[in-house]
Amino acid sequence: MKSTALSSFGMLLKREFWENRGSFWTLPLGIGGFFVFVTLAVLTALSTVINEIDGEKFLLTRAVSAIKEVPQDQLDVVWDLNLLGSSAIYHLILLFVVFFYFLGSLYDDRRDRSFLFWKSLPISDTKTTLSKLVAGSLLAPFLWVVAIALMHVAMLIIASVLFLFSDIPVYEYLWGPADPLNVWTFMLAAYFVQAFWMLPVWGWAILASAFARSKPFLWAVAPPVLLGIVYQWITATQYLSFDFSYWQVLGNRLLGGVVPIELSIQNDSIQVGTLSFDSDGVTESPASWSSVFERFGQTDMWWGVAFGVVCIAAAIYIRRYRDDA
Amino acid sequence: MSAIVNANGLRKKYKSSVALDNVSFQIEPGRIVGLIGPNGAGKTTALKAMLGLTSFDGELSILGMDPMKQRHELMDQVCFIADVAVLPRWLKVHQAVDFVEGVHPRFSRERALGFLSKTKIKPESKVKELSKGMIAQLHLALVMSIDAKLLVLDEPTLGLDIIYRKEFYSNLLNDYFDEERTIIITTHQVEEVEHILTDLMFIKDGKIIIDASMEDIAERFVEVMVAPESADEARALNPIHERSVFGKFVFLYDNADQLALAELGELHNPSIADLFVATMKDEAA
């Protein structure tokens, strides 16, 4: 096979996967395995313990039967919430995984000097850096969503068995209203949008990784914190005032993405997606496609993208021209 | 065919030292050049400049390309082993082969697997599980499977034991080198490369003090072993270095009258190591 521009980029992505297999794939699989194990253990414990207390009736069955009290037209939303809710911990962990991946992306190979090997091959530094950006912001989330999907399948099978034992119609209450495929594709789409939303954060981490001669974590974290202190100090003197809050901008960027579900932080409140509660309970699923893609129409999205692009360009420049050998 | 490397007035300054001081040289195709000098003489800086890894002043073209501006095109034609054991520790052997195949248009998988099959390296092993000698074997196998015009080796055998070192150079010579290719080697272990070199460049304090083919070196430099009673006579002929061996003196001459020397004792060619010691010593000594 002769290498072409596209196949060599694919090879660079593969390289990132090889190196980070543990955090990109084994870790989310392990979390899912842990979930399933705990669920089965709890169910086993519950079924015996409650059975003994109750004497005759299988109480677990009664607990599961609670689903029958959910109005039929809300079952789909309930399942969406369950599926999204059970994945929340993944998204939180992934945020840290990706951040630390980017911190090491252009640093680790300089520390162990293997960058001299990578640099001996005909790959531009632009391509190398972009492959790392894509690996962290798209490939890793994709693999994590696949792992989440596997966990969901296992959990839904467990639920189906429980329903069967509890005389609840499985299709009517589970496989009919639940739409895991929609939830998974929604998560993938949300991560696609998230990749743009987080570009300034990831770009900044990549820049710190390229720049730092040691301690990339400090280089990534200290400047924004120092800037915040300066901001606090300036606002405290009251000579100057801003029509925005630095901490709100920062917090909104870090936590206000669209994954797992859209969070938007306003002055006093945090709104979770389009989730709306009224007297009938939850009426709309948080897996709202339209609101996720609305991000592309917002100016702060594109300011962030612009900042991210500048950071990445600077990282590529440093990677190419600084003499680290 | 034009020169592979063309350097003209190459300069590189670090904060406290001058690594390259107005250096000019050419390297023709089909040569194996030894770039020899003490630590801090500028060898590595010169190689890094050629590989586009460091900035410099002056003119330098490699295969007609500017190593700073056209670095990644240049890497199609140029291979290097910049240091011993710089292969990433997490990489598996078969992944290394797959990777280089995937990104390098001039890499031959068959050749690499052929070289590796002659070693004890297992395809499933990670680099961190290999000995330093095996890592060097792996790196060399990868590099020799790339059809490159120029191969640059910077201390490729440092820290390896003698068996691996000998094997490294014999593989390079037997399985890789031909009249189309050019190899530049820097090393401290001069005695091990001297039989494979076609050209020698001595670099000292950022300057090139000898740049000649091995044939020229053999003609220019001669050693004479002289009995103590003729020592003063020998000194009168301006040796560049003298040392004593078993009560006799060995004098080293550059461009001396060989007929006159022959009367003092037996002539022979100095080893590169002797030449190195003689030329690298400070003039005052």
C-alpha cells in the first residue's frame, strides 16, 4: 500500500489509538463492566433480602412494576432520561481524559525524546498536531459513545429479564418506547458540536503541551487563573467595570457545552437543555437535536473557535521551529 | 550528479558558545562520511541543521532543498537515527512497521520484515521490553527499509555492547549502502567506523579542521616509529604530534617528505583515533 495524504492521516489516528488505548477504549469499557457488575450484584442481593423479609411476595417485582405508573406517552422520555443519565459519569470522566490527553499530546514524546523518531518521518507538524486534535476531540468521544452503547445494551437486557419475571410486557414498556439508537446518535452529534465548542479549551491545552519544557499542566492552568486574579483585582478597584463576568465566560465554556446534555449557565440559574418540568412531569426529552445544532448559530461559539485556531497554529509553529533536541 | 549536501558559511550561535563558525563543505553522493569531533564541537548542531531541526545562518541545501523551509518534503529522501533508543516505549514492533509503511512512500515492508527475521525481535513485543541493542536493531531495520538518498546517524551505537555495534555497521555496509546512497555518521567510537568510511571530517570548536577522503588522508598523514636516538632528527621535520610506545617514539606528520621520513624508521598510516588525538589537542600542548 502506497501512502496517500488521507491514509497517512488515518495512520496517525491509529497511532494515537495505539498509544492511548487504555484511556480511549479500555477505560470506558471497564466503567461499563463495573456498572453491569454492580447492578447484577445489587439485584441479586435485593432479590434474596427482600424476599426473606416479605416472606411470600417477590418485592423486587413490585419495585419494577413502578414503571406501569408512568403514563404511556411519557415512557419514551423516561427511557431517554435513563439512558442519558446512566451515561453522565462517562461524559464527566471523558472531559478529564481528553484534557490530560491534550496536555501530553505534544509534550510526552519530547520528554522521552521519541519525537526525534516521529520527526524523522515525512509528516508535517501541522498534520501531526491536527491528528492529535481529531483523536482527542472526535475519536475518543466516538469510542466512548460506543462503550456507552455496549453498557446500555447490557443494561436493557437486564431490564428486559427483570420485566419478564415481573410480568411487565417487555415490548410495550421497554423496547417499544425506548429508542437507544436515537440517544447514541444524539450523543455522537452532540460530541461533534462539542468538539467545536471546546476548541478553545483543547487548543489551549495543546499549546501548553507544545510550549512547556516541563509541567504542561501548570502552563495550562496557571495563566487563566492568574488572569482571573487580575480581573478580580481590577473589578475590586472599581475604576473599570466589564459588561461580562470573566468567571462566567470561563465556566460557561468549560461546563456549558452540549454534552451530555446542554447546560447553559446564566447569571443565577443553570438550565439543563430543553428539559421542562410541569404538572404532568417531564414532557420533553433532553435529547434535543435542534438545540444542540443551534450552537453553530451563536457568536460565542465562533469566538471560541477563532481562539482555538490561534492556539493550535501557535502550537504547530512551536512544534516545527523550536529546537528541542 | 550534484552534491547531496552543500553548506556555505554555516553559522550557529548559542547563548554562551559558537557551535558552528562559518563552516563550508560539500558531500557527494555515494560516500560514507564520518563527522568526528569532541563533545560540544558542533557535530550534532551540524546534523540538526541538515535535518531542519534547528535554525542557522548561512547557506545550506540538502538534495537541493532548504531544510528549514522544505523539511517534510526532505524527510521523504532523508532518514536519520538521531539518538540511540528514541523509539517510543509503548510502540509494538509490528505497529512500528505498520506505521512507517503507512506514512512513508518509500518504505518496503518486505525488507523490514526480512531484516527483523534475522534478529530475535518478536513482532508482538513492545519497545520497552527490548534491550537497547535490540531497539537499535529495530530502528536500523526500519531505516534501512526506506529507499532514501541520505542517511544521517548521530551516535547510533552509543551505549550498545560490542557485538551489536559491529553488527550494526556490517549490516549498514552489506545490506544498505550503495553508490546511490550517502551516509553521514557521527560517533565517538572512531575505531569502529574507520573501515567503512570513505570520507572524514574533523570538527573542532565549530570549525572543520580536516575534510578529506580516506585515500587523501592515507597520503597526507604518515606515522613513523623512531628510536630514541633519532628523535631530535624526527622533531626537526615538524611532526604534528608525538607519543611514545615501548621506549620508542611515534611521530605523526601532515604532508611531510615521505622519503626523508623513511630513513628514520618504518612508515605506516595512522589510525583515525591517533589522528583524532593529534589534531584535537590544543596547539599549545
